[in-house]
Amino acid sequence: MRIEKTKKSDGEDQAIRTDGTFIALTLRAKVVDTSSRGEIEVVQVTVSDPQGAERNAAPVTRSITVQPVDPGNLLDVNKDGRVSIGDLAIAAAHYDKNVDSPDWSAAKAADVNYDGKIDITDLAQVARKLWNE
């Protein structure tokens, strides 16, 4: 798979000056029965300064693990073993947050469809499960 991404700076104060996260990817795997491991490698990154001078960034490799998931567990936002009004309350409390929100590490549990945002779709999925049990 090949992914190409272009990102521009939003001004001098937003320039990339040090190592850090430049892009975050969320990949969805096919349904699996057993865990498996793999690697994702970034092989070519070219950056440029405002004068157009280009340079290549060092390649980066990250290990990933794909694990089987029970779809019902995705809706258990607070991971207490059941889908309840508490899960819906947590999702509602994080409504309208996304991967750019400062507290995303806490909020992302409510992103039950893994689209990088907490919206009405996430709340509806939790509510539907809650009222159908």
C-alpha cells in the first residue's frame, strides 16, 4: 500500500523543527481470528524550508499488532464488561471531539466506529446496543 500526504505549515510558529508526530494514521484490519504482528515503514519523507531547500528525513519503522475484537466490546466505552447508560454518558461527554482535541487519549474510547471523531453516529451505535439488549 502506498500513501502520499502533503502537509503545509500554517506559518512560522507552526514549522516542523524537531522530531515528532507529523501524521497519524488509523488503519482498519480485516476481521482476524488470531493475533498477528507486522511493521509499517515510512521509506521516503522530503521536507522543505520556506526558501525551497529540500532535505530527506530519516526512514521510520513501527511495529503493529492486529488482534481479534468482539464487536460488542467496541461499544463498551468504559470497559466494564457491559454496555450501559454509563457508556452513553461518556460518549455524550466527549461529543464533538476529534483526534486534534487535547484530551483525545481519554476521549477516543467513545469513538466506537474509529473514524477519528465523536459524533452522533457513535452515540447512536451505543444507544442502539443499549436499548436492544
